[in-house]
Amino acid sequence: MRAVRALFGRRARLRWLHLIIGGALLMPYFLVGTVLVGMAGGGKHLFSSLPAQSAAFALALPMAAVTGLFALVRPLCVAAARALCGVPPALLADGPARTRQARVRTAGWYTLHLALGGVVSGCTLALPPFAVAVAALPFFAGLRASWLLDGPEPLREPWVLALAPVAGIAMLVALALAVAAAGEVLARRATVLLGPTPEDRLAAAERRAADLAVRNRLARELHDSVGHALSAVTLQAGAARRVLDRDPEFVREALTAIEETTRRTVGELDAVLGLLRRDGEPDEEGAAHGPGLDALGGLLTHCGVPVAYERKGDPENPRVVRPDVSREAYRIVQEGLSNALRHGGGAAVRLLVAVRERELEIVMENPLGERPGVARPGGGRGLRGVAERAVLLGGRTEAGPHGDVWRLTARLPLTASGARAGTTGTDTTGTGTAGTGTAGTGSEGRR
């Protein structure tokens, strides 16, 4: 049963069709080769001469190989191989053949396809009628008379005629075997000749890296905006619940802060969803989407903890601080406030935003938590996001305990030429300190 399926199953039929398509594609080249052979040999007995037809076939293949060198031939061959040869899609390359190596491979595949397809197509047209006629010889006297009248004497023996049906069926089986073998050869060669070249693999890796970068960017945006808002709202609502009966004024202020926080977060969430609706493709304006340092006042007012804010220079001026730097600085401050909300016990936070000669410096300090040995499940993503934001701009970060305070420092270049200039010493794990900071202990793991 397995043998019958291998010869006449769906995959075998599709491969047979694929080979016949190759024979059809060979016909224009074969006709040109026939004309050339006819011009060289005078055209006598051209279509009845096996040597002449073989010469035309031999001339057709180099012309087919030249056609296979065109870049757009590969996508067509790959599509046919995936649909008809049963080759796993992941093993074949995508897109036109851009390099010389890919074009030569495609030309080899195209030539092999047309060569095998031409032979199989010819056998498919000629052999089945002949095999049926041979199998019918014992049953039709007129057929025997026309075929065997001028034939060799041994073919007229009764035992030869008795074996004629077996011979006819054997011819058809042999044709099916030959077609299955040719289809298997094409399927095996497809992964070699139509598979991705090293350049294709590099391009695919770059595309995956770009997609991963966009996904990481969106994840950072959601973590920083939504995560901060949920932390602030949760703490403010809990504080309001505890003093609901004895301090209505505090409850009113907490509800106002919750309202402002959620309204601001909805706007930021819309900006992130806008990136998703554009399939995450960044543009020139994409770097500046979202709040910047000019919106820092609203964040500090409703963040849920008291903040002693000091600024040096003019960090809110877009002429001084680039929009992309301002935006990433806002997110870094937001993440620092989220850490203070979670782990600082509501104590005051000291924030310094200073414009230096070549960089923007951000320093945040808050007291260490009361339970320094407790780690928050799933934590650690915040500092990793802070480090990634700084690295993408060419900056660096330091985070860890300094005495009795937790200090987060970020330095971002003010000029685009500084991009990726200071990536060494940056902690990208979010679980320890970086740069010149000392190894953190205690509450560090909670950040």
C-alpha cells in the first residue's frame, strides 16, 4: 500500500504535474534549438531523427540556464517547489536572488527542472498509448495484424502474445517509477539550489532583529507608562481607603491624582497603540511620540510620592535637549518613580535633571525599603528597560544602593553623534549596579 501511495499518491501526482510544467517551459527553448539544428543540417528528417532531437534538447538547456540567472526567477521556482514538490517552506529562500551565488543556484535548479520535465513530458505523451496498445495485442486481431505483420518472427509466438498485457502494465509502472525518482531528485535538490544563501540568512537575521527591537520598544513603553500608572493608582487608592472616614480632604486629593494619572496614561497608551496600528514601524516622528521633559511637572505632581525636584540648565527646551532624548529621559524618571512607589515606603524622592556640556544627567535617590531581603516576583524589568533606553541613545546608567539610599543615575548624550558611544559599563540585566557603582545587595533585586 505504501508503494502504491509513493507512485500514485497525492504528492506523486503533484510532482508529476510539476515535471510536466517543466516540460512545457522547455518547449520555447527546444523549438529554438530545433530551428538551429535544422539550419545546420538542412532540415531533412528533423522531427524523425533522434540525434537531431537530442541536439535540439542539448541546445535548449544552456538557453534555459541563462534565463534562470534573472533575479525574479527564484520566487517563481520557490513557489512552485513549495506547492508541488512537498518541500517544507522553511527550507527555501524568500524573495528575488540578489547575489551571484543565489542566481547561479537558481539557474541550476531551473535547468534541472526543465531537463527532467522535458524527458518526463515526452515519456508521458508517448509511453502510455504504446503500453496500452501492447497490453491489448492478445485481444484484438486487427491490432496484431498491423503491428506484427512486418515484425520479427519471435514476436508472433503465442507465449509472447500471452505476456503482452504484463509487458504493457510493466511499462506503465516503470514510467511511474521514473517520474517518482525524478520528483524526488527535484525535491532533494530544491533545499540546496533554492535554499537560503549566507546573505539570505543574514538579511533574515537583520529583519528578525529589527522586529525584535520594535517589540522591545513597545514592551518598554507599555511597562513604563501602564506599569507606573497602576503602581501609583494602587498606592493612592489604598491610602485613600485607610483614611476615608477621618480625612476627606486627603481622599479628595488622592482621587484627583488618580484621575489625572489615568487620563495621562490613556493618552500615552493611545500613542503606543498608534505604533501597533502602523505595524510598529518607526519613523522620524516616532522617536518623539509620547511625553517629554516638558510634561515632567504633571508626572511629579500626581506620582504618589513627594519629590524634591532640582534642575540645572533648561532641560525642557527642545532646542537644548533633543526630542528623543527628552522622551527617553521622561520614561527613565517615570520608572524611577515607580521603583520609589513600590519599594521606598512613600518616602520623599530627590530628583536632579541637569544639562551638562555634552550630556543630560538624571539622578534619582530614595530611601531603601523597610524589607530589603524581599524580592518582588517578576521584577527586574524596569532597570533593564532603563539601561536599554540609555544604550540606544549612546548613554549609560548606574543603579544600586549608596549608603541608606537607592540611587539611579542616567547620562544621555545631547548630540546624535554620541549614539552608542557609552555602552560599556551599562547594566542591562536590571539586577545589579553598573559602571562605577558597587555591587548591590538587599533590596536591589526588587527593582
